[in-house]
Amino acid sequence: MGARRGGRPAAGRGDRGGGGAAADRRRAGWAAAVGRRSRRGGRGQAAGAAVAGALLPRTHADPDRVTGTDLAAVRDGQATLAGRLEALGTRVDSGLSGLASAAAPQPSPVTPSPAAPPPPDIGGPGRTVSRQGDALVVVFDQGLFGRDARLTAAGAAALDDLGRRLRRAGVSGPLVVTGHTDDRPLPRGAAVTDRITLGFARAQAAAGHLAAAAGIPPAAVGIRSTGTLHPPYPDDSAADRARNNTVTVLVGTP
């Protein structure tokens, strides 16, 4: 009984031993195959690592630094483009301005108006000459008439002197002779009944005398009367009233 126990275990070990050897052989083959595959895999991994090393850079730049450099380059490009566009716009504006200037009608040259000739020198003793616009007004210092429409000797002489000065200055008209009177009542038996009529009579007598002295056609000499209105001198004294029995002469067109 003890022998059987001893024999079975021995046999059992022998059987297991035999089976174990086969198993060991199978395991050895499997390990060899795995080793071969591992060696092949190792060589593949090494090759892949080599390829990856060839494709990938050895060092990697800082992403923030690369992005900042790219943005700076973009801004520089934009500034350059803006400068070119501005220069192009300036050239276009200059060209358009030149076209507008060429197309605009040029103003005709303005010829300055000739200067007005100086007024004639018709002054002299016994009269005052003043400007009235473009005309001259002659006022005599003394009256040319008495109480009627007849020229006194002094009045005729004053008109003769003025006529000679007009002739010398080349004045041919127009002239306007205005008759004046003082404010005293007309004398009894006067040929006229009012001062306006008396002023016209005096203007007519003086105009004829002056035209003859100056060599001016009578048609170039006009006459009018203001009576006691607008006298050359104020009617506030006997001397000034006597001076208002006169005419004034307008030379030219005011």
C-alpha cells in the first residue's frame, strides 16, 4: 500500500515531468517567436523613431515669439501698403487738379481804365472854383447884376475872364448857368414880377455873354433859376444880399 502510494506519486511526477517537458518545449518555442517579433518590433520602432527624427525639428521655437514676429511683419506690410496708397492718392489728386486747371476757362486780362484827366484850370481872381463830382462849380466873389437882369461892367468883365480861361483849357461844354437873387422885395416897376423869373433872365444874359467869350456854341450852355433858394451867400447882410445878385457856373457833368 505504501508502495502504491510511493509508486503513484513517482509516476505522477514522471508523467507531469514528461508533460512539463513538452510544455517547456512549447513555451520555449513561443518565447523564441515572441523574441523574434519583439526584435522585429524593436527594429521597427527604432526605424520609426529615426524617420520621425528626420521629419520633426530637433528644437521647437517659442509659439508666442513666433506669433509676435508674424504680427510685426504684418503690421510693417500694412504700413508700407498705406504709404504707397497715400502717395498714389496724392499723385491722383495732383493730376485731377491739373486737369481742372487746364479745363477751367482762363480769365481775360483786365485792361486798367485810363486815368481820368485832371480838371481844367479855370480859376482866377474874383471867383472860387470847387469840385462837384466830376464837374467844377464857379462862384463869383461879387454880384454880377444890380437889382435887375442887366450885367454890370464888373460882371461882364468877370464873365469875359472866365470865358478866356475856358477857351485856353479847351473846354467846349457842357456848361450850366444858374441865376440867383437876394431876398429883398422887387423894386416898383420891375420888368419881372417874381424872383424865379428874374433868376432865369439873369442866367440867360450871363450864358450868352460867357458862350461868346469862351467860343462855345450857345446850345452847349444850359440855364436854370433857383430864385432865393440855395443862394451862394447867406442873406443876412446888405453886402451878402448884393453878392447874391449873380449867377453860378457848372462846368462839365457832375
